[in-house]
Amino acid sequence: MNILTQHISGYSPVVPAQSTGVNNTAKTLNNPVSTTKTSIFYINDLHGQVPKMQRLMAAGEHASVKAQQTGSDLLKLCSGDTFIGSDEKRNLAAASFLDLAQIDAEAPGNHEFDVTAAICGKLLKDSKTKILGMNMNFPDNNSLLAQKVLRSAIVDGKSGEKYGLIGVQPSDMSERLKNKEIMEGITIDDKEQTIKELQEEVAKLQQQGVNKIILLSHEGNTVEKEIAQRVTGIDVILGGHSHDLIEGVKEGENLLYSPSGEPVVITQAGRDGNHFGFLNLEFDKNGRITYVQNNIMDTNFYSPNLIMSKTIDSILGQSPVIGHLKHVDPIPKNNLIEENPWADFVSDALRKNLDADIVLVNSANFRGSVDYGRVTERDITSIFPFNNKLFKVKLNEKDLVDAIKLCGKSLAANNSKPGIMQVSGLTYTLDSQGDLKDLTYIDKQGHTRSIDINNPDPNKVYTAIYDEFLIGGGDNLEMLKRDDKDILERYTFDKDKVTIDYIKSLPQPFEVRKDNRIKIV
């Protein structure tokens, strides 16, 4: 645990009480008189990681105890993408988590619509969690989702104070969907309209006597910073969508100021349920923040909650144990632009079991990890919630090089997207700007051959395994599209099935390690 206290001109530094976490930073702002203590347990972008939900429920229970001990109002809030993929049962388990963990409100993200708008509405219909979507427009106000979604909500703290909650969806929603049809005519306002309506919605809450307002946003950090500085009256923005792990409180980064000069705190807890946040605040009688402490916590510090585990088993069935993991290398902090040990393991399993020269997997396809100890089928399936089908194709050397070069440019992108390509049968090196410096093919006998990255041979063909997202040219990887004549085999399963079979075949216990097949220099 790291305790940081920073002095800001005009502010008095305070060293907070020690707590378990990744980062714990406190600031006391100008006004020394505080009347309301508030704690917020916040999560975002869980991406259907039901194994993490079991631990997060335990973390939420601990948050309740801590708030009770400090006499704070407690809010439990989620900034979207609790669902993911088209598996209705998995998403039902995620909806059950929102209720069992007593999440007060959620702003749906783009992945809530993976199951289609109608099914999303059905799964959330009876949820006690408030569903917030201020910038969401419905063609049919009688649909289940339309009836469930609120523009804003007011919740009471145990202190008697009122909190205004507003939720917004990503303005780039249509760009983040597999196909637009799943929205069933629902549209999302663009950024400018969203900001305009936010100011209007804040004013409505203020007219009802609410002076502590929290925005649950799935817009991403760049837009969220803009909202903080253009909308008056919002005190806290709990972000999502951009998968930022925002530690502590840093003026100019996640402590900004509204047009009226009031402080606005922005935070976000990464992705895939690996972390959660615990935000401690104090407000004066006018609803202005006078103290803030932002803690980012590691979900793995908490043991799975038994009630949540049994609920998941009742929905999905008990998952069989397939092996025991004795060591796993740490997942990189930024999964998009670093070699991932699970990616190495899975892509090697695909190459061996499906008999290919090379394997390509886009970094964003990996949505979780598995801790050491017993490993179940569900643990592995949770890493790949999209249920993309695999293909074996003929891929020429020029298209291979172009794909790796395009993905390499993610190192220089502000949002690290689309992410570098995870591989098997290849090693490569990128410089810090994402330029490809070398690429080597390794055949099944272990012999290596350097590929000329400046003049790749368009007539040299490899058998390659990748999934339907890449074969459809996802992430602008048009060079990976393939006609029927280049498709050697269509599989009816995703990477999880092959990985499960591979683990079962290994001597137990097994290990997951990265081998530096991707170097950044």
C-alpha cells in the first residue's frame, strides 16, 4: 500500500488513516468546515467477469463496515459495462451481482447492449439498482429498457442528506457495437448535446434542494475531463469506458474545477474487475467538497463471497475443475500495449491444438485472468466472453506485417487502442513510438527465420488462426479480411474451448509465464 499526500497551493495536506490498497491519497480543500462525510464504493467495466464479482461482493460488504465505523453515508455505484457478450445466462449472473452487492445505481455502457436492447431490458427489469441514462433516446417508450432507465435519481444517505445521481452513455456508442441493429433504434446524444443536457439536469436536481451531485459516466476519461470543466454543479465523476486506473488525487489530472470554480473529482477503476475504488469525501453545507481521499484497491485481496458464488452456480451450473495453476506472471498494467502471459499461453494452445503456423489475437480480446490455485472451465471462459468463432486461414507475409505494424502504433495512441497483436509462432520488437523494428517466424521445429519488414513477400503464405472479429477487419485491420478461397477451416467455438482442452492435457500443476516474444525498446 502506498500513501501519498500532496500539497496544493492554498490547500492543507492531510495524511489519511492507513488502509489496504494500491494508492491512497488525501487532500483537504479550502473550506475547513465539513458537515457531511460520504464514502463511495465504485466499479466500472467489469466485462462479465463473474469470478471477480464474487470477490467484489465481499469488498462491497467490507466497504459497508468501514462506512459504518466512520459514520459516513455510503453509496455503491457502477459506471457501466457490467455485461459483456451475447451469453444471456452470464449476463443474468452479472445482473444478479448488481442486486446482491446492493449497487445503488448503474449507467449502462456499450457492452450492456451486446445481448440486444430488448434482452438488456429483460435482465434489468426487476433489478433494484437504479439504471441511469440521461443521454439515451428511445424510439419506443413502452419497451422494458425505456421503462427502467431514469435520466437522474435522488438517493438519501443515512445522514439525511440527499445525493443526485446522473448517468451518461458513450457518445461513440455506434462505433463500439458489433452491429447497430442490437440497439433497436435507441440513439445516444453526441458530446455537445450531452453536455448541454447535463447542465439542465443538474439544474433540475438543484431546484429540488440537492447540492451533492455525482455523475456516472461511460464517456471515457477525455470527455469526462471536459464535462468537469464545462458543467457547473457536478461534484464527482465516476468514469468508465476508457479503462483508466486513476490512482489518488492529482490537481490538474483528476482534481479539476467547474466554471464556477468548485472542485470536481474524477476517478475510474480500470477494467475487468481487477480493481475497485473507495472514495472518501467531506462536503460543507453548500455541497462543496472540502476533503477527498481516493483509494484504488486490488480485488484479489478479498476472498469470494459464498452467497454470490452459489448464485452464480445456480444460474450457470457448477463449473468443473480442469487443473491447478501453481504460478502465473502478473497481468500487465496496460493490457493493450504489453505482452500478456495469458495471451502467450492461449495462443500457443491454439497453435498446437489447431495445427497452424501462427496465431494472432488482438489484445482487447483478453478480458480477464485466472489466479493461481484451482482452475475451472468458467475461469477460462470468463477471459473470452465474446464467443467469437475461430478461423484457420491462408495469410500472406505482407498482410501479416501490415497488421502488426498497424497494431504497433497503439503505443503512441493516447488511448492505447487498438492494442498490439498478441502472437504465437512469431517474435517481434517495437520501439517506444510503435514502429516495428524486427519480426521473426518460428516454425514448429523451433527453427527461426527473419522476416523482411520493409519488403515482406506477398507470395509467402502462412496458415494462421484468428477469430471472426479479426477476419471481419475489426479495429481497422482490413488486411486480415479473407475471402472463402483463403479460409481453410471454420470452427464452431472460441479460444476458451481449445484452452480448456489444452489445460486438461498438461501435467498438473501448470504454469503461465510470458517469454518476451514481444519486446518494446
